[in-house]
Amino acid sequence: MIHRGSDQFNVRLPDGLRARIKASAERNRRAMNSEIVFAIERYLNALDSDGANEFGHHGPVAASRTDALPGVNPTTQG
């Protein structure tokens, strides 16, 4: 459960992603915020169990991948 005192982070979503999140949240009977947190945690847990280093990357190849998060250019992310 996310509490109001939790860290907050604004993010810009690629076109169409908000609708996909909303549909997934409805299917899973979760709020959109909970669906986003669930998806991020699942993604990061998969990296951790797959031998990722402490920064969540598998070396230079992972840092340049664009298929992990559609619409995200890792070279412009800060």
C-alpha cells in the first residue's frame, strides 16, 4: 500500500501508455498508481533475480536497449 507521505515522482508517458496502464489497472482491480508501482517493482525484481548489478543494468548492452520500455530513449533519460 502506498501512503500519502511516500516519495513522489512526476513522469511523462509516451502516447498511448496511460490508456494501457488504465486498462491493466481495471483488469487487476487496482488504482492506476498501484498498477504502475506493481509493474515497476516486478520489472526491478526481475532484473535483480537475473543477475543485474547494483545499478539495475547488465552492462553496456542493457544501458543502450530500447525494447525494455517502449517509447523510452535511455540516452535522454536523467
